[in-house]
Amino acid sequence: MIEVIAHIFIIAGIIFDLLGCIGMVRLPDVYNRLQASTKCVTLGTCSILFGVFVRYGFSAMGMSALVCIVFLLLTAPVAAHALVRAAHRSGFELDEITVCDDYKDDSDLRT
Amino acid sequence: MFFSGGRVLSLISTYWGFDPGMRSRILTFIIVMVFWFLITFSIDLQHAIVGLLLAFIVAMSGVGDMFAGKAGKWLSARRYWFFVLYVLIFLKEVAKANIDVAYRVLHPELPIRPGIVKVKTDIKSETGLTFLANSITLTPGTLSVDVDAENGIIYVHWIYVKDRNIEEASRLIAGRFEKVIKEVFG
């Protein structure tokens, strides 16, 4: 029974990781691609790690998986934030379907 | 007895009361030790000695001063309840975010309308702003680009811009978290 629950979590995680990869291919520019990859890959990987925890319980491996979930949830948004800010600063264009860019307008005002 | 239990306790409470630097170091030491024992998950002597050494080095290096600065507030029970509430809201929003992105990615016409909007917030503390920006990144269709801490403005890349107006956008994006984060980290 525990094995089945663990496998359900792991399979769901793999599906979300796959969706994130599809998003990386299909969406138009850096910013939208980061949206897909950050959200889906974070939850997908957390789900896989939780499956590992369910399978191995309170052992060295299971607890490492739980701790990894905490660190992943804390660090993934920071990495995405750093990437997207660097992309904007180095002048990557937003795709032409973009409707507004308040960040560019404001930084033009400042300089 | 020079090192009786009472003396050690009074020594700790003296530092706890008057020296914020030492206080945050003691806190860092405890947190690092807890994480060490969770990861190794064994309580034999070798692991304990290595863990104590490493935790001591990390605590004394002063890394913890960044986040454990206001250690006095760690003792308020109210904040922990709001933190639990925050985690629950956060998990719900993360699940919604993933279904939302999955829908947009798999839809044949890619229903996106991206743009960068401004979000206004009242939160002033650095930890609070960090948590708000992180929460925004992990919720449906939004990704924080930059934080202007002085004016309390977060620039957010939104995959489907519903409203460009700063008040309306703030309500839609940050409204879910702002009150709770203010209670916990404000």
C-alpha cells in the first residue's frame, strides 16, 4: 500500500516535470519560459522527493528528502528571480505579444 | 561547583538578554544542529562530534546574523500560528499555480497575455519582502522581477495581465499573502 502511494507521488512529479519541459519549448520568451520551469519543476521535484519520503519513511534517506523539499522551496524562487532580473538588465527583449513593461518604463525614468 | 547547571543557565540567559550578536549565534547553532541531525539521522558519537564542530564554525562565522537578528520575536507564539496559516495558504496557491501553468502550456492556442506590472506593498522588513517575493514567484502566473525596497514596490512578470492598474494588480497578486506575512515577519 505504501509503495503504491509513493509511486503515485513520484509519477505525478514526473508528469509535472514533463509539463514544465513542454512549457519551456512552447512558450515564447525567457520570462514566460522561466514561469513554466520554475513552478512546474519545483512542484514536480518536491512531489518526487515526497514520494521518496513516503517510501523510505523516517530513515536517513527519507529525512534528507524532506529537508531537500524545504530547501528547494526556499531557493528555486530566488534562482528564478536572479535569472529573470539578469535577463532584463542585459536587455533581452520581451516577446511582441507582451502588453506592458512597467519595469522598463520606470528604469528609463531613473537613468 | 564552578560549572553547575544553574551557573550555565544564568550565563546563557545573560547573553540572551543583552547581546543580540551572541543571541543570533546561539540560534544559528541550534538551527544548524537540528538540520544536521535531520540529514544524517543517526545519533552516534562520530556524527555528533562532526556536527557540533561544523555548527560551531557556521555559527561563529556570523552567517546567521542576517536572518536571526531579531531573536526576541522568536518567542512569540502568535507568529507561529500565522506561519502555519501562511504555509497552508502557500501550499494551496502552489497547487493552483501548477494546474494553471499546465492548462496554459497544453492549450493549443497558448492563452497568454504577458507583461510586467507594478505591485505595491506595505511590508518594510527585508525578511518579509523576501518571503512575499518568493510567494509571488511560486503562485499562478506571476514571477517577481525586481524589488524596490525603499518605495515598497515589487515588479512582477504576469503571464496573463488582467489589470495594469497598480491598486488592482496589488490586490490580485499580493493580497492573498500580504496580511499573513505582515503578521509573521512584518
